[in-house]
Amino acid sequence: MVGYAARVRFASFFAGAAVASGVGLYILRKDYKVAHESTSQQIDSLYESLNGRVLALEQLKEAEAVKPMEATE
């Protein structure tokens, strides 16, 4: 009879461990998705900021290239 009780306890333990690991993996997956989304938004805003700076520098460079031409005319 002791063997049967031990098997039931082991089965219950492993069933609980399986459920707990499943829930843990679900929570980790959700946390990973939230973190990935946040990082993607930060990178997008950084890219937009950098792109704006590059465009401003290109416009400044074009304006400086036009000034010497106007001076020679």
C-alpha cells in the first residue's frame, strides 16, 4: 500500500510541476513580447531622430554649396 501512495504523490508532484512550468513559460513568452515591442519602439524613435538630423545636415550642406555659386555670379 505504501508503494501506491508514493506513486500517487509522485504523479501529483509531476503534474503540478508540468502545470507550473507551462504557466511560467506562458508568462515568460508574454514578458518577452512586451520587452521586444518596447525595444522596437525605442529603436524606431531613435531612427527617426537620426534620420531627421541627417536630413538637416544634408540641407545645410546643399545651402552652403549654393552660396559660393551665388557669390561667383
